[in-house]
Amino acid sequence: RLNEERLPVPLVEETILTLTGEPVPVEVSAVPIDYGGRSGALVFVRDISLRKQQQAERERLTKAIEQLSESVVMTDAEGTIRYVNPACERITGYTRDELIGQNPRLLQSGEHDQAFYAELWRTILGGETWRGQLRNRRKDGSIYPVEAAITPVHKSGAKPTGFISVQVDVTGRLELEEQLRHSQRLGAIGPLAGGVAHDFNNILMAISGLTELALMRISGDHPARRLVAQVQQ
């Protein structure tokens, strides 16, 4: 095309070898020129090794985030959702398409007051990471607790360019903690009941022994004998 049609060659990626035989990824473009009465070409070659390396790192990071069991939500500076990982879809019940472009308020349960969210925003707009527990609402309306870390993203300058929220569904853990507290309460009741039963048994033994002695001293036709026998029983 460059030689026959005399048309520019659009930008393409190629791999060239250095003098030492090391492969280097490059971008190549060319335009035809006439110089000194002869046809030629002006070829532009740009080393894109760093860009390729950064692209590979981003791909590895994205793959790792996609495989996390924790929910990951990325928003822009206005709070509009730009990315969610599969775990977020699984936990919330919303699909990625349903979440992208929405505000995280979509997941609010209504159980936190305005002061709670005001403190959250004060923290992240101040450049710090907010950590705490949230109660969110799934698409089906059910409430679920999460432990969250919301971090501002900075490039250059003071204002955040976006936010990253990592949330762990702690429903199962809280249920186990409640079961543990319940078993601990039952464990405390056991010794208490045993102690009460022991003390009460001592009282009953005294009553039983004294009524036995009383019956031995009361004749069979005594009017009190029937009453004492009922106490013993």
C-alpha cells in the first residue's frame, strides 16, 4: 500500500528486535514522501514497552478483583457507579448493567440516619478511608450487614477523582456470634440452676427428715398426723 498506492500506513503494533536480539513492542506508522526526485517513506516507530507493561498490570489487577469474594464498587467523584465485580452482583442481587450508572444510595436500607452518612462523606472527602459496618438492602428487599472500607482515589490535586468501596457480607459471621452468645448464656444458666437445685434439695432434706421424726412421735389417731404426712409427701 505504501509503495504501490502511495497511501499512509495507519498506526499498527509490531514487535522489533534490538541489536542484541531483545524483542521490543512498538507502534509503527508510515507516510509516503518524495525526496530528491525519489519515492520514499517516513516511518515513525515508538517504543510502547512501558504502556504494554502498565496494560498487563491493569489486566492482572482486574482479573484479581473479578475473582474476589468481597464486593468491590468503584464510583466517580460524583458517586456514580462505574464498575462492580461479580461478587457485588452475587451479594446484592443486581446485575452489573443494573448497577452501572446508578448511585450507591440504591443499596441503602434506611436504617442509618443522615448524621451517619454525613460523617462517612466527611471522612472520604477529607482524603481518609472510612471503615465501619453498614446495613444494606438487596434487590429482593432483604437486609444484610457488611463490613466496609471506602477509600478516595487521587491522581493529582486535592479533590478525589473517585471512590473504591470494598464490602464483606458478614451475615454468616454475625449469626455464628449470636449462636455463641446464646450458648454462653445457656452455659451460665446451667451452673446457676445446679446451685439453686442443690440449695433447694438441702431444704427439702431438712423438711423430709423433720417430718419423719414428727411422724414417729405422733400416734396414728392424732389429728395432726394426716397433715404432717402430706407435708412429707
